[in-house]
Amino acid sequence: MKKVVALFFSAILAIGLTACGTSSDSNGGGSKDGEVKKIVMGFVPSQDSDEIADTVEPLADKLGEELDVEVEGKVMTSYSALVEAMGSNQVQIGFLPAFGYVLAN
């Protein structure tokens, strides 16, 4: 349970930091009026990918309820895949170390 709460607060922090940034996408990933339709969270597979996958879905559901936006959680195939997905704006929230964020940005 503590892991879910920690991941939830991490997601909120990541969304807050993402909202402060600028987007190279012409419509900001949402509709023309600036409304976000969907947020994708990316996770790096660690020791037990099944355990992460079980944690991702409830976190995405709760975050979606709180933000009133569809939130999709994806467990990526590797650390590099998450960095590439963030760099190409396919994933908006990534749970990765700071250097990985710098590479993705």
C-alpha cells in the first residue's frame, strides 16, 4: 500500500513539473483549446515486471479520477525505451532517474 501511495504522489509531482514545461507539439498533446485528453505514464521494468504492472493500473485509475482525464500506464520494455518515448512525446510522465529525464527532454 505504501508503494501505491508513493507512486501516486510521485505521479502528481511529475504532472506538476510537466505542466510547467513547454511543449514542442503544436497542440500541446491535447485538443485545440488546450484541454488534455489523455496522459500516458511510463514505467521502467525492474526486478518484477508483473508486480509493477499490478501497481500501474490502480495508480492510473486513481490519477485519472483525480484529474478527470484518461490516464494510461505502460510498463516499457527497457529504460532506453522509456527515454525514447518521452523524447518523442509518446509518454508524458516517466518514472526514471533525473539523468534519464535530461536525456528525454
